[in-house]
Amino acid sequence: MEHTFLTIYNQKIEAYFVNTLVVGSGAAGYAAAVRLWEGGNENIALLTENRLCGTSRNAGSDKQTYYKQGIGAMGTDSPLQMAKDLFAGGATDGDTAYCEAVNSLPCFFRLAQMGVAFPTNRYGEFVGYRTDHDTAGRATSAGPLTSKMMTEVWEREFEKYKIPLLDKLLAAEILKDENGAVSGVFAIRTDADLNEENRLLIGCRNLILATGGHAAVYSDTVYPVGHTGSLGLAVQAGAKMQNLTEWQYGLASVDPKWNVSGTYMQSLPALISVDADYCCTDILQKYIPDVGTGLSLLFRKGYEWPFDSAKAEHGSSQIDLLVHKEKDLGNRVYLDYTVNPYGENFDISLLDTEAKSYLKNANALLATPLQRLLQMNTPAYELYFGKGVDLATQPLEIALCAQHCNGGVAVDVWWQSSVEGLFVCGEAAGTHGVRRPGGSALNAGQVGALRASQFINAKRQDQATDEQTLLASAARLFTDADQSRGFDYSLQNLVSRGLMSRYAGAIRNARQCRKMQSVLSERILPYEKNVPVQDAQFYRCRHALFTQCAQLDALCLLADHGIVRGGAVWTDAEKTEDTALLQAVVETQYKDGKFVSTLRSPRPLPEGGGFFEEVWRAFRENGNIE
């Protein structure tokens, strides 16, 4: 990695030059860096805002799932069948779905060989289970912190190769050359006061963005503290975005941030609303007077955790709507494991057959929610206890939170964006569509890292950015004009995040989305006319604003066409029954100072396969990389 100093407008700026820069130190980012190195590309570096932060390392759930092709002894799965199931989620491109399917086993076995403790039976067979939107028992898990284990095994490989690590640096802006291709990144240090010495330029011809989902879009999120995401980097750079409208929302605790899925709901805790006068209300008793119905919906919320528009009227997602409704009234909502819902009217025998059978088989037909939780899943209790919350004595505050963005940057089969040289993997890549099988995100991140590194190593390893190109790309950032002072960007971001959770989350209001899009878009201008005299928070707020504006523009297009699907419902939009519209991919691009959203049909599933001799010939000639 070449290191030097450049002079721009009499300012001395530290600069590095590499062929490929990976941004992000999660499971996808580390995997991409290691695979680049193992493929012979040693002119690389990894940049991260904080090596120990991020969703991969610090988030989890009741059973964090890894989704792959089924390999159980009794299964009859295939890559094509898995791809069909991914494609069936809606608004999903068939070619990337096929890539995620056929590469799932190579990526899975690499993780297992490196030490991720996916369970096997006495014969060494990786047994699986069914997750949501799954038909073949493809899911497996190493426990509630599977992604943390994935990150750690890749990190060990990364450190073994002594790949250069640029820590405590925020990637503030993607730089492009006169042809619109990636030429580098402007970054600032996050662990010191801002001055000339804390601003850096990294020249690169390939940039792999692996920074996760954009956690700063909403106020109510499950993303861990310290994770912000940086989709706005790609938005501002003019990359096409895809399906920013499609998020996964669900009930989660506010502090600490954690999904209350699985046994947290199946243990049937009381759902309590507390108003400004500290008056408590049993939410199920208030809205669902039939005890059996209310208890059964609460139980099913455990394994139907994501909010689903198809379950909003008569299914378990009614629970999410009630929580959101109480929050919208200004109340706070809690799970209480010390008392039963419905108070004296609680009767566990009124549960539906499936729920009652489950609790009976788990020997959990017990008197209180806490007893039921401890019987079914003691580690679930211990997890909160370890985070300072004793469910035996304390209620747990919850909200309807954003957990995962199924959309992101639009990518091709090599995970390259519409901007030449910009590759995106992990949650930042928008490959999922409307509905995805639970756990497919972990697989998608690994496959994206593999595919991007393969393409770069085969086709772009010899490319470089010279000093003059980097100077020309960065010159506008170092002019004297500064029109950004005097504006409280952090306060603006705080307000806009709250509004996004209220009007543009799982429950959406078209009128408010249009209003927010108009107001926030006007605030882009001062962000565009700044010079790097701001601290890291300024750039985090800018990334969030660009992402929010792009998402709101896409949401307005959905509302205009009456598209109600996936993890959200509209309160004031007519619903279309047009199948083509419901399956359409929403593309959004920031170009010439404006956001433009359009609809397109998903790319179809490829046939795959091929005549062996022809495949072998092409593989010998170019590795079948085009």
C-alpha cells in the first residue's frame, strides 16, 4: 500500500493508494478482503469506522439463522429450487438469486471449516430446520450470535495475512474520475478533533462497500449502538438503488436493542401500555377481548416475528399494529414477564391447538410468563440479565423497529453497481426483494463478497489511480467556500428519523411521505456545498439524509401505484391487485441534483447448467468471468 502526502490548495493531505479498498469490518467485509488476498491481489486495504462495531459483530436474535441449500440426508433440494424460492419473494432479480443459491454451499463449508460451530449429528451431517418462507429445511444456526462467529473467523484469516487495516476512519465521500468511475475515497478520522492531519485520501480503482444497512434512517431500530451504515455514500455517488422501500420490521426492545422473537413471545408475557400519567393498560384486553384469540396471536408472533402486510388484518401482525398504535398515542409499551396477559381472565387452555401443543411438548404449561420462558429458553433470560435487565423484576420496553433493509444498492451478478468500480456486498446490496427466507441475509453477504472478489481479481487487479487523477477528483472538497456552517445537522437527523419511524416504517402514510420528501430534498443543497471542515457526525447525517430522500422518493412511487406488499401497510393509499406492479423492482437514482424513481420487471431466473465441455473450455480461457 503506497503512502504519500498530496498538496491541494496549499493544504497537505495524507494519501494512500491501493488497487482495491474494502469499507466495513463485518462478516462480508472481512470475507471480501481475505478472498481478494487469496486470489493474488495483495494491493488492498480495509477501512473501518470502528473494527469492533457493526451489526455482524454486535447483533443477533433468538436463533440467528444461516440459510443455504439443503443438504440433509432426507432432502431433495437443488440450487435451482433454492433460487426459485428466493425469486418467489417478489421484486427479486433471478440472476443474483441463482448466484446466492449455487454459491451457498461453498460459502457455508468455508465458514464451517474455519470454525463456525454449525451443529452436526453423530455422523457429521449438517441437519437443518425450516425458517420463514422456506420449503426445504435449509436453515442452520450456530446460536444467537452466528454472525459474530462468522466475523471472528474471517478476522483471524485477515490478521493472518497481515492485510493493511485503516481503523477509526469514516468513509465520507466516494470520489470519481472524469468518466464517472471510482477513483478513490475521502475519509476523516473519528477518534480526534478535525484538522488537516485527520483528513485522508485513499486512491483506488475498486471499492467494495460492506457497511451494512442504513441504521440512521429510523429512530426505532434494532441496529446496535455504534452502527450507522453508509448507503448515502452510494446514493450521493449516483449509484442506482433498488427496493429501498422493502424493509423488515418487527418488535424489539428499546434498551438494549434486541429482537423479541421466538420464546420471548411464545412464553406469553403481558403487553402493557403506559401513558404520561403512568396509567397502565393491558393492550390485548383493550383491543382483543377474546382471550383465546389474543393469546394465540401473541404466541404466533414468536415465530412470525417480522411484520407482514398479509397478516396485518387477521394474523399475528395485529400485535405489531397495536404496539405502533399505542406508541402513536404517545404511550410507552412494555413486555411484562411477571404477570399474565388478561389478568384474572388468563386461561392457557384457550390457546389454539398448535400453540397449546407446542407449550405442552416443551413442558411449559406453567403459571407465569417468566416460568414459561425459563423452561423453554433459559439463555434468552440470561441474555437480558447479562445486559442489565432482569426480566424477573423489570418490564422490557419495546417498539416496532426496523431490523433489516431488503433493498440497497442495485448490483449485477458480480455484485458491481451502476458506478464503474463500485462493488457492494452484505446488507448494503439490494438483492432480497419483498420477502426473503429467514437467514438468507448471512448467505447473501458471503456470496456477494466471493463474487465481487472473483471479478476484481480476474478483471480489475491491474488497475490503479494515479496522483493527478486523485487530485482532480478531490479538488472541489478543498476549496475555501463553506456554506454549511450554522446548521444543526444532528438535530435535523434526529427529527427526520422520528418522522420516518412514525410515517414511513411498517405503517406508512402517503401524504406525510410526500411532505417529508419535499422538505428533506431541499436540505440536500447545503450538504452538497460543504468543504471538509466538519466532524464525522456531519457526514453520518449527510449519508442518512441522502438515504432518507432516496427512500421517500421510492415510497411515493409505491403509493402512487397503490403497491402494498411485504413488511408494510399504507394508511391512506388505494391497493392495486396488478400482479406485475406488486412484483416490480423499484429503482432510485440521484442524478443532476434530483431523485428519480422508476419501476422495472425483475431480471428472470437463468437456466444455469450447461454442456460440460463448453463450460470447461470457457473456464480454462477466462474462468467464466465476463
